[in-house]
Amino acid sequence: MSTAYEWPRDMTEQAGLGPEVHWMESTLRSVTDSVEDYARREPLKFAAWVFGIGFLMGWRMKPW
């Protein structure tokens, strides 16, 4: 059974795309794993960063 996390790799393999696609996938997986690891080690700091980034983005993007 395929999960949503495995879906993009399955699609690139079935499409027959070359190795140029896989470096991007491996980089994104590495970044995702690093962020998940940091969130597990430092949940309060991660929550503060996410809240702060969301607050700033919402403040800057709100229509006047």
C-alpha cells in the first residue's frame, strides 16, 4: 500500500524521468527529515518559530 509520503517517488519512477528529478527529491526529503528531527528535539522552539513566521506572513499579507 502506498502512502502519501511515498507517492511522488512512485510517480517519478513510473514516468521514467531521469536522475535529475531524484536529486531534488532526495534534497527535499533530507530537509523534511531535518525539520522533523528538530521539531521532535525542540518542540517549544519549533512551535515558537512556526508561530512567529506565520504571524509575520499574516501581518505582511493582510489587505489594507
